[in-house]
Amino acid sequence: MTDPRLQKLAQVLVNYSVGVKPNDRVAISGNSITEPLIVEIYRETLRAGGYPIVRVAPEALGEILLKEGSDEQLSYLSPIALYELENIDCRIGLWGQENTRALSNTDSKRHSLMSAARKPFSETFFRRAASGELRWTGSMFPTHSSAQDAGMSLAEYEDFVFSAGLLDHDDPIASWQALSKKQDAAVDYLNGHKQIHIEAANGTDLAFRLENRRWVSSCGNDNFPDGEIYTCPVEETVEGTICFSFPAIHMGHECQGVKLRFEKGVVVEATAEKGGEFLNHMLDQDEGARRVGEFAIGCNYAIKNFSRNTLFDEKIGGTVHLAVGASLRKAGGVNDSGLHWDMVCDMRPGGRIQLDGKTVHENGRFTEVEI
């Protein structure tokens, strides 16, 4: 029997997150374990009048490519995949793994090579998403491996996933619309300022300029669950140090105790208590990887605890996250890279954000607006 919460999630993803309309071409992708949710999304897409295009791949393929593929095969970018990305109207991607550590022992240099080769794909994606041509979202299918990473049973993790998406509410779409209004008010308050200064109890002391950049509310339309407000720094103005409170996880590799120091917008020193070699290989993949592509404030207070899954962790109410690499064009950023790696800093114990010298966020909460 299908979990009714999966049906509810599919309804939200199709009808709220990407808003499928009649005749929309809708790409739906995930690995084999996500099949129960793919089926429900397929059904909802048909009901909305869209044309579903389904891509399901076994999880093992990524490991095989990284371990057995030639450099040329790792660098290959399928023109068919690029054509699809250029011509779809909506994209719904699903995450869920039988083994979240399957790629932990793969060569970090090969990850870097593959990531850099996908730059045309990521550029096309960000360009179309920023212009509104492509409506997209990504969501999580709860699995045993993710539950183990989070230190939960599968039943507990399912409850965590679905409550983070407000799917335990009678009308989740109405709840997301209400949160969206609050985040819009926060965006209106934040926009127009020129200088931001972030301090946290873990040693973070970072500043950058915001001229000609926008704050954008992300409230269930870009990925799900959601709940963040983001912007892009003026790239060359980022100065100082940010220390990340939680492990930074990317492509199956975990880096603990990550600390980045910036001068004139560039990471000049990147250290980690664990995973430093992988961290620096990813930062060295192209010129833009050592610059900042995003800074965001987590606003989903239904998510309270770190789960080793960036989809949830970057939204934790009272945190901020910074992404090195490609900019989010909606916010006015111009940095190009094959990398976009979000890392999270906890602001709840003694953190402070100042805009033009005025405190607007303290100890994990906005001071002038309510979320």
C-alpha cells in the first residue's frame, strides 16, 4: 500500500512547487529506490495535463563511472541530456539512496573532473531557471541509509521528512503559501541594503557588499522541503572567515570542521579536520569554484536538527549557509563554476547578522520581521 504522505507530497510538488500546466513537458528523474514517489508524481503530472518524461537509473552507475570510466568518459556531456534540459518546462528530481556512502572511496580528482565537465549543463540550468523558462524542484525519498545518517529509525526519518515539508498539515499548500508571505516580508526588509556582516560563536567573521544584488525567497518552489532566503555577494568583496558548524557533504564525501578564509572574494585558505584533500580538489576544479555563489538564511523552523542531508540542513531555522561556486542568477550573481556546494553555519548560539551596521538577525531569529 502506498504511503498516503507520498501521494500528498506528489500533489504538492506537481501543483505547487513547479505548477504543472496543460501541455508542459515534465522531466522526472531519480534512482530505482525512489520509484514509489516517481509513480505518484507521474500520476499527478498526467492529472495536471502535463507530459511526463521519466528517467530512472540504478544507483550503482555513478560508482561504476567514477571507478571504471576513462577521463574522456568522465568528461563526456551528453548532447541528448543537454537538449532535454533546453526543451523541458518543468524538472522534478528525486534524491534517495540505498547507500549514502557509496562514493566515499572514489578519487576526489575524478569527482572534480566530472563536475567541471558538467559546467555547460549547470550554466544552462541556472540560466533557464533564472529567466523562468524552467520551473524545477528537487525532493527527498526517505530511505534506510538516510535514516541511519540522521541517527533515526526509518519510521522516525519518514516523520522527519514529511513534517519538514509541512505534509502533516491539513492543507500543506496553504501552509507553504502562508510561510511564503512571511518570507516575502523579510525579503522586502532585507533588500536595498549595501553591506552585510556575519558573526557566529564558532569564530565566523565574514563581510561582503550587496550592491545590485537581490534577496530572494525560496519557499517550496525550487526544492522541497524548503524555507530559505538567499542572495549573492558582489563576488570580489567577500572578506574574512566562515567556519561551518556541521559536516559539509558533497558527492558522497564528508568534510568535517571546514573553515574558509576569503581575500578579495577568493578562498585563499581552505582547511578541514577531515576531508581537506577532497575539499581543495573541488575548489581547484575551475576559476569560479573558490568564489561565493550564494549566501542564505535558513527559515524552516520545522527542521531543528542536523541530518547529514543538505536538502534539510541548509533550511534549519536559525542557520545560514554559503555556497562556493556557481551563482544563483535570480539574485543577480555572475560567478560561473561547475561547482555549487552549500555549507551550513549555526547562528542560534550567539550569532548575529548586521546590514549597514544594524542588527537584523540575532541568535537564529530575525529581529524586525516574524518567521
